[in-house]
Amino acid sequence: MTFGEQPAYLRVAGDLRKKIVDGSLPPHTRLPSQARIREEYGVSDTVALEARKVLMAEGLVEGRSGSGTYVRERPVPRRIARSGFRPPSGATPFRQEQADGETRGTWESSSEQAEASVSVAERLAIRPGDRVMCTRYVFRDAGEAMMLSTSWEPLAVTGRTPVMLPEEGPLGGMGVVERMAAIDVVVDNVTEEVGARPGLAEELLALGGVPGHVVLVIQRTYYASGRPVETADVVIPADRYRAAYHLPVK
């Protein structure tokens, strides 16, 4: 096989990837051995090894101790709908993140006071070290962890109020907009920035991923008259979910 300017290991990985995608190498099939790759593509052991590493990093194959490398089952991505819509009756944290009135799921949460890091302080327009309420969520659909969220609210806004703890009190479990309204803070804008990165070890452990898997990270911030009153990082496994936005035309 003649290779062009692209590195040989990427060309080999690309051909094997194509076979995985088109079904020539279906899930649970053993990937050709390093020796077989070397022979079939006319490359060195180093090239064959690097090509296998690429496929493993992409999450297309997985190593099984003492058995070899196998094609992974490829899940069909499901949609996580996101929108600025909030029903008049309020939104639970699950619906707040899923933004779909038909969605039913469960979540676990824990809250604790903390000092704002430099990055969180910048997002909330406060000083590093200022006190915030940090709440961590795990969202589940049919028992499967589908999404993580960590939110921060400045205690200068919510401290010593009935909504200081997002999951407790008279409005515990409601959305940010409704909780803030209860203390006369009118949320009038929300922004979301979407990026992707390799998942952290603790994130992938919670989401059932493997090292090297990519996650979508949505940085969401709520504002009241230009003042940030809540910011959050929403983490979604990119191999299983897509973030679908429904934006109104005005």
C-alpha cells in the first residue's frame, strides 16, 4: 500500500476506522493483530502499534486483558434538548437541564459552601475567595448516569435567604429563575458556551466512560440586570448524547 503525505499510522488507523464504521469489523470483533496489520499494510511494528493506539483513544476499540483488542459497541447518540423556555410553574433541576417537558428522570445532589476559584469568580463577577454555594448533580435517565452538573451561586446574593440551599427549603428542587424570583432577583438572561475536552477520570467514572472519551462541557450562566447570579458546568458524554438547541425566532 502506498502512503501519501499523511503519516502512515494515521492512514492505517483511517482504513481500520472505515471498516469499523461500515460494519466490516462489527462490534465485539477482534481487531487484526499487530503482526497482521504489519503484513496487510506493509508497515513497521511501530506504525501498527500507533494505529491501534489512535483507535483506542477514539473509543472505537478496547483492550481485553490476555485476549486482545476488540471493536466496541457504538451507542446511538441520544439528544439532550436545551432551550431558554421555562414553564410558568417552574422547572426542576432535571427539566432545567434537559429543557423538555416530557422528560422524566432522577437526580442526586449535594451542596456545600466553598471559596470561589479564580475561574468561578471571573464568571460570577466576584472576587476569588468570596463565598459561594457549590452544588453538584448527577442526572440519571432510566438509572443510567447521563449528565453531571456543578453550579455555583454567590452567597452575597442567596446567603441567609430561604433559597440558599438549592435542594432544600420551600423552593428546593426548583429552577434558578424561580428560586431567584422568590428573593426578588429577576433573572432576565442566560448564556451557554459549548466546548469539548477529554473527560476527567472522576467524570468518566461517574458517567460510565473509559479513559480518553470526550465529553461536552456547557458553561451556563444566569444574569439579573447584567449581574451573574448562578454559573454551572454541565458535562455530557459525547459518545452517547448530543446537545440539541431549540431557539425561538423573534
